[in-house]
Amino acid sequence: MARKGKGQKVQAASGQTYGKRVAQEESQEAVPLHQEPTMRPGGMGSLVRPTERPNEALTAGAPIGPGPGPGALPQKRPAAEQEMSVRLAAYLPVLETKAAQPDASANFRMFVRRVRHLASDAAGVF
């Protein structure tokens, strides 16, 4: 079995028990290998090149200094994330009940808090 395209070829260790070699080869085909980034250091140009935004203050977007503050930054979430927030909001009563149980894990409680936050954002409550 060979991988399609560029990259490392499928390899399996020898001397394995029956079926292990095939399983190892199939798992290598199922999981994509790490790909090196296409951008190289210095690919954006020289570090000391002239600014691309000469009329914008250096502190634009920061809460201090000249220029627009953090309110000028885009804060709209993608439509898919908003849709997911609305869907999860429907399950919020059940999730909160489960999170209130003594056997609920800290991770689950944190998940429910995140869902509650997303649901409040989707409803326009801040």
C-alpha cells in the first residue's frame, strides 16, 4: 500500500503478530502526516521595510494610546459558530442539570460554562 501524492510512504515493522502489520499500515493511511509550513522565514519581506499602513497609529486596536480602541476590531463570529451556539443553547437546561451533579467533572462544568457563554452571545446578551 502506498500513500497518494507526496510524503512519507507507508512502512510497517517486521516480525509482528498476524493482522498487526495490516492494521499498522491502515492506520498510517488514515492519519495524515505533518506537513511543513509553506511560508519561509522572511517570506513577508524585510523586517525593516516601510510600513504598509502609514496612516494608522501603532496603538490602533489597543485600549491605550492614539488610534481607535478595541471596539474598532471585528468581533463578529462566523455564521457556523453562531448556528452551533443556537443549537447548543437548546441543550443548556440538560447540560446545566448534569453539571450541578456532584459526580460531574471539572472539564464538563467548564464546557457547560462555555456553552452558556456562547448561548448568551448568540442571543445578543453581553
